[in-house]
Amino acid sequence: MSDLSAEDAKIVTLARATRARTGAAEGAAVRDTDGRTYAASTVALPSLGLSALQVAVAMAVSSGAPGLEAAAVVTTADEADALGVAAVHDLTAAAPILVADPSGAIRSRV
């Protein structure tokens, strides 16, 4: 994570910690344009399934976030889920999404 800004490293760390704490498939965090952060994990219930990125965006929106500066998702998958990416870009089309493996190594930027 040495090539990341301190703020981007923070959201990757939050995503990793949330994933580890809950034992979920994914952890995600977003930073809104006011500098607030929201961290979430995958929701996998019989009646509700959301990716960690979708939950983090929903938390930001429900808290009144005017837009997003950046997002991060920690996953074993090769890429962020399409619906999570769409949710981030629905709120702010140009917001970068960092995709990291469980160790925090950045795999890609969307």
C-alpha cells in the first residue's frame, strides 16, 4: 500500500479490518466528499444478498453523503462485483475503486 495516499490506505485498511472482523467474503469502505468513511461487509442472508461495496454505498447515501471521493473493496475475487461498481458510479461517476486482495495488495483500480 506504499503507493497509496494516506486517505486511500485508510479505506483499504478499514475494508480489510471489516472483512476480518466479520469473517465475510468481502469488506469494503468508501470515503465521501465530506471526508467521512463508511465500512461494510458482505450481507448474505436467505432473503437479502448484497456485496460489501453495495452496503458501504448504501450506508453513505443513507447518511446523506453528497458524493464519493473513493472506494476500496477487499476480496479474493479477481475484480469488484459489477453491481457494487455501478452503485459507486451512480453516486459519483469518476470515483476510483481500489480492488485489493486480503493482504491489502492492490490488484486493480476501476
